[in-house]
Amino acid sequence: MLQRVVRSTIIDAPIERVWAVLRDFNSHDQWHEVVEASRIEGGERSDQVGCVRSFTLRDGNRIREQLLTLSDREHRSTYCIVEATVPLQRYVATVTLKPVTDGNRTFWHWESSFATPPGRERELRDMVAQGVYEAGFENLRRYLRQGSDLRASGTAEAMPAALPLPTRRVVVERHGGPEMLRAQEGEAPAPRAGEVRIRQRAIGVNFIDIYLRRGWIPSALPLVPGMEAAGSVLDVGPEVGGLLPGDRVAYLGPLPGAYCGVRCVPAEWVVRLPAAIEDEVAALLLKGITADYLLRDLGRVQRGTRLLVHAAAGGVGLLVCAWARRLGATVLGTVSSEEKARVAREHGCEHVIVTRDYRFADAVQRACGGADVLIDGLGDAARDENLAALARRGHWISLGQASGPLAPLPPDALVAKSLSFSRPVVFDYVATQSQLAERAQRVWDALADGSIRLPPIERHSLEAAAQAHARLESRATLGALVLLP
């Protein structure tokens, strides 16, 4: 539950004089007695929106705060805590000045909201209200009475752009089975130009993570798997606009590294989250966008399209089935158990084929006369059955290789029924930030209007990533998997 602290006072000085002090985001070590020393990181100006001040308190605590807004017209500034040894969570504060015409004085309003650990609500609320705000009022009065001048702008010694942060991460040092996933301590460096540092709360698990772990996709070792996650912005590097500390976000990108608690990623990978989208749902962004381009761009699915979806009870499969059914398609799916068949039907799969031996073509032909579009994540074991299950001019979309890498497909295999074949990669469909934002918004809209029914989500701790991989490979899972740092 958020705490709210509000304090106001009258300062016996004109507003221009008071504002000259408070608009300098790095002046508080001169007038507030609780502050030992303060510096602006990265050599930025202390009135530059986005600058970060790093300071120590006289009791030894350390805090980093970022200037979010600054208005000379309204005499108002807003800032937030980026990192602190004091357990003030999601702390955002606003300072507002207004002129008092009687005596040419200044009304100073200071307020904040923040969360605290359970049991420490009153202690930390009193610390902010009395030790910071009320003491600050009196300290500034004394400072102004002494006629002190602020130090000249730009004379402070520059600090590094930001501090690295410790993080827990899962690393693959040798290609192999799930046991190759090992949790270890690491460090998330400061965000560089164009980057955002994110405190992750949910991490999507995808088959591409397994392919990387096995070495089916070339990658340097050691590597941290994971292509998508959701969480909140901690801080941003230079040249980043539109994202601020505290923003809830999700991302997906072409380079692995998401299996960790804190990560820096390029800002163009990142989208803000609507309030209605929970973190664990947002960690399905890659799957949702995959469903979007499969149906919209490659399959061109519409009313009457005969669509065959393999692994129809998986994370992508359930999203595709529900969305395609809303578009009016005839949806067929393969699953490996009766329980999965039940879930697939609940998510819009009209004809479910239960098979563990990759035999399904006859059932597809009997049900609908062949598939116009086939979405295949099975790989080589389903190769011949896929060719037999397709209708004339059918389109085979090879999305994955759960049973093993697909052997090269000779053109003669397609010519008999004028078939087409594609092997898409999701990242080519979100190559720009605007493309990512547009597709992400379609996913959020589809969730809101019921076009997509949220799949079941299986949760594992970050430390249990090996268990999550083992379950996914064994075909034991229903829906999507997420890791919780």
C-alpha cells in the first residue's frame, strides 16, 4: 500500500530567491543538514531534466534520485528515487512554490508517495515527514537568513554515469541439457547511450532459449538465455527519451540475456505497459507478437481459412487458436494428451488431434480437406505428415524444431501441390520501435476485447530455470512458462 506524505510552509523570502535554490537539483548538501555530500552523475547540469544526483546522508545511507520534471513557469519540480539503501520503494516527490503577496513571501508545498516494507510504514513515513520535509523547511530558512550563495554552476566534480548493480542470473557455460543452466551472481552495468536499465519481475521462457542452450542456434559461450521480460525502469542512459524511472515496461530483442534480475537493453526494444496488463502477462509479449505476424502477415488468416496449429496447447498455440477463431478461421490443432486437448478446445481449437507419434495428416484431410495454413513448431519428425496435411496452394510456416532441426526441404517436395514454405523470425517483424509498439498495442487490444484468451501460465523461480526447460522439452507443460526473479 502506498504511503503519502504532504507538508507545506511559508518561507519569508521572495519566490525567485527560494526557487533559485530549489531548482538546483544538486544544492541540498548546502542547505539540508541531513545531506553529507551530493554530486550530479555524468557531468550533466543540475537543472537538466533526467539528471541523477548521487548523495550520502550523515547517517551513512546512500541515495540516487532523478529529476523528472522542472518548470520555471510553475515553480515546480518532480523527482524519484532510482536506488537507495533506505527502503523507500517507488518514491516520487513533487516540490511546488507559489508567491504570497502579503510580505513578498513564498508558499512551499512538498509531497511524496512511496511504499515501504511491511511493519515499517510509520517509521519511514515519520522519517520523510519530519527528518526530510520539516527539517528541510527550517534548514532552508536558516540558509537564506545567512545570505549564502550557491556554488557556481558546473564546478562540481563529475561522477560516472551511474553505478553497476548486483544481479542474479542464469548462465550456460557449455551446450547441453537443462542441467547446463546454472544460477550465479553477476552485475548489471550502468546503462549506456540509448539503453534502459530494468528491474525485471517476469521473464518469458521460449523454445528459442532451449535452442540456444543446446547449441542449435550459434552463440558464444558463456551465455545468459532469454529474449523477453517485463519489469520497471530503474534508470536510463544518455539519448533516451520517453522512458522514465518507475515506468512499467516489457521488451523483446534479438540478443539473449533476459534470465536475470536486472538488465540493460536498447530503448528501441522496450514498450510501456498499460495499467491493465500484469507483469506475467507482459512477459508473453514475444508469443503475442508472434501470433500477430503469423495470422496477419504470413497466414493472412480470415473467415474460412483452414488453419492447422501444432502444439496447440502451448503458449503460442493457444494465442493463435483463439485469435484465428475470432477471425473466422476453421482451427485444427495437434496436442499430445487429452488434458491438452481440453485446454485447446477452450481456447478456440475446433478440431483437436491427439497424437504423440506425429501422425495427423489423415485426420486433417478428413476434417477439412487439408490445411490452407500450417504453423509448425515440431520440426523434422513432422516433415512428411505436414506435406500430406496441406491443401493445394497451402502455406507451411516453420516456426520451431522441438523434435529436432528440420532437414533441407527440396523444391520438388512443394511442387506437387504448389505449396509454399516460410521460416520467419519474430525480430524481423519488429525491426523498429514503431513496429514493435504497433504490434504490441494490437496484442494488448486483443486481450482487452477477448480476441485473445490468456493462456495458463506456469511459474518458476529464476533459480529453477533448469526445471522449466526440462518441463518444456518433455511436452509436460500447458500454456506459457515464466521465470520470476
